Amino acid sequence: MSHDTFEQTMMFQTKQEEEMATSDILQAVHQALEEKGYNPINQMVGYLLSGDPAYITSHQNARNLIRKLERDDLLEELVRHYLESHQK
């Protein structure tokens, strides 16, 4: 091994830290909110409207997960999905 090898910093990521799809994050947040007895839809809408992560429980790392998504990107994705699934 060369001297340069010892000076390089290696990155280690667990599976939980890997990129999650938006739908996976929404499902995980929904489940965590349900497990804690909250109305998931109301809580997520509160978060989307206010930007306040306090609407999302920290249970199951849900608060950190939802904050990985930009709110405007999330809203765009939700509207797109809704419209595509309700086309006649």
C-alpha cells in the first residue's frame, strides 16, 4: 500500500442512509405517524404547509427522512402522481 492510500478518507454508508425513493420515504413516514397514533395525512399536510418538522414524529427516523426531500419537489411529485392516477 502506498502512503496516499492511508491519507484517503473512506466513506461507509449503511443501507438506511442510502438514497430512498420519494414514495418509500412517504410510506415510512406514514407508517411511523400511524404507529404513534397520529393522523398521517393531517400531519404531513401540516408539515408541507408550514415547513415545520415538528409535525412529523421522530419515531422510526421519520422526521429525518422527510427532511431529505425538498417540500416543493415533494408537492410537485404528489400532484403529478395524483393527476396521473386519476386521468380518465
